[in-house]
Amino acid sequence: MGFFSDLKEDLSQAVNELMPEEELEAALAGENTQEKAGFSAQDLSDMLDKVEAISNEQGITEGVVADQPDISKAVSQQKEENVMEGKKNFREKRGEEKKMEFQPTKMMTDETAVVTAGMSITGDICSGGSLELIGSVNGNIDILGKLNITGVIEGNSHAAEIYAEGAKVTGEINSQGSVKIGQSSVVIGNITATSAVIAGAVKGDIDVHGPVILDTSAIVMGNIKSKSVQINNGAVIEGLCSQCYADVNPTSFFDEIKKKSK
């Protein structure tokens, strides 16, 4: 006898024990089903027959079920996999939260760090103070104070003010204030600031919202965008020079004159 046949027989026996014989006969006859049992024994029997028929159509016979893996074992294994997956997701999420929680925040300080002449640093430098760079750094520098460079940098620099004297910089220079490139300094990279004084050599574009002064020893290979430009005698420039941040727009100025002349 199959699994569903046994289940059907067990349920029928349970109904016989729970219901008086008279009520059972009435239920089988289809009488008072809604008032006494909620559904008839015949309905239960029909339902089990349908389930058994569907199972047989899908090949879940007694012989086939015996050859299948233990269902309870498969369910337990699936639950265990779900729990492990949930723990993994929780650990990953918790790790991201800790990473964000312990991420250092920079605060402005009056301290000045010094990278001495015999010191070489490989990696990024992040500080809330100023930095005196005499040695060499192979990495990016991001500070809130002033950056004085007399050494070597291979990486991008970001600071409130940047001064380079006898320095060699390969990377972009980004200053919130002024930039000064001394006579014996060489910069290979773009420069962005509010004002700039160039006395050394720069290979890259200069983007300054304020004035740019090119001293007599300046050598610039790149385009210059600024509010005003002062070029001293002897400075060498290879590139375009545009005062796009000036108070007067030449294009608009001449357009107005053209309109008035008509």
C-alpha cells in the first residue's frame, strides 16, 4: 500500500474515532456537513484521492519514493545553507559598517610634520596640519595646511597652499589658495589654484581663478586659464593663454558694440 493510501486510511480512522457513528453516516450521506464537521468525510476522501493521483502522475509512487533521498534530510540541509548564507551576508554588512564607522576624519591642526632629507615614503600621506617635505614621497599628499616642497613627489598633491623651491613634482598640484613654483623647481602635471607665481618649469595646464604671474625664469608648456596674466620679460610659454575668469568678457563686449552700431 502506498504512502498516500496509508495516510488516507489513518485519517479515515481518526474521523471515525472523533465523530459519533450517526454523525459519520450523515456526513458520508452529505447531510449537515457545514454545521457539524465543516467538510464531509467524502470531501476528505476525494481530496486524498486527488493528491494521490497527482503524485502518481509525477512519478512519486511508493517504489520511486523509496529510491529518492530523504526529504527531511534535504530540507534540513537547505535550512542550514540558508542560515550560513544569512550569517555571511550579516558579516559582510557588519564589516562595511565598521569600515565606515572607523574611517578617519581630518581636522585642522597647527602641527607641522617633516619628511627629512634622508627619508623616503612609499604611500599616501593624509594630515590635518602642514607638511615640510625635504625627502621623497611616492604617493599622494592630502593635507589641510600648507605644503612646502624642497624634495621629490611622485603623486598628486592637495593642500591649502603649496610652495615648491628646488623641488621635482610629477603629478597634479591642487591648492585651495596660492601656488608658488620656485626658480629651480620642475613640475610635470596640471596646476589648479586661486593664484599662482611661476618661476620654474611647468609642463601641464594652469587653471587659476585669480592672477597668474610668470617670472623671467618661467618655462611653461601648456595652456593657461586665469583672471589676469602678468608675463615678465624672458618668460617662455608654449600654449594658449585665456583670461576666461576676467570680469570683462571680450565676446560679449564686442557683441554689444556691434548691436549699438546697427
